[in-house]
Amino acid sequence: MLPKKLRIKKSTFPSFQGKGRSFFVETMTVRVVSNGTQEVSRASVVVSKKVAKGAVERNHIRRRVYATLYPEMTKLKPGLSLVFYPKKTFLSITRQILHTEIEHLLNESRVYRSSN
């Protein structure tokens, strides 16, 4: 699970909704926005009721994404907000595919720190 200090707060979430760049894979979308003020990057996962009807299933999806994302958070540039939106096809993927797709999204969005 992602620690609270690395998650986007509910109060700041609406301030960047609809802004930033979006990147897509078959099972999810990520929106990347520069938050400009924070030293660490933060992330959040939004699971629609269209993806999973029950709260238990939505929370399970959210925990899977957070668990896969947590080791990658230290490699990200500071001052970014990332919002992940899983799609219906997310329900049928394995842990390995999830890890590969999150890495692909983070590479495509160029949010990793440079290796200097």
C-alpha cells in the first residue's frame, strides 16, 4: 500500500482535474500534472463504478495498483501528481502484466528521474 504522504489529498484533487497530460495502455490511463509546490511526487487511483460495482472490488483494484506503484515512487521526479484510472479490462490481468504496464506508462510519460 502507498503511504498517505505519497497519496494525493482529497482537498487538492479537484484543483488539477482535467489538466496535464494523459497516457494510455489497454488496461489503464494515467494523467500526469506538475503540482509545482511539493517536493515529493504523489499518486492516486480512481476506480469508477463502471469498472467494478462493489466497493470491495474497487478497493482491491486500488490496492493492487498502489502495491505495484510503491517501489517505483522513489524513482520519480519530484513535484508531480499522477492519477491512475483503471479500465474494465484491468480485472483480467496478472500481477506481472500490471507491473509491465505501469512501467510502460511511467516511461512513456517521462516521469522517471534521469540517471545522472
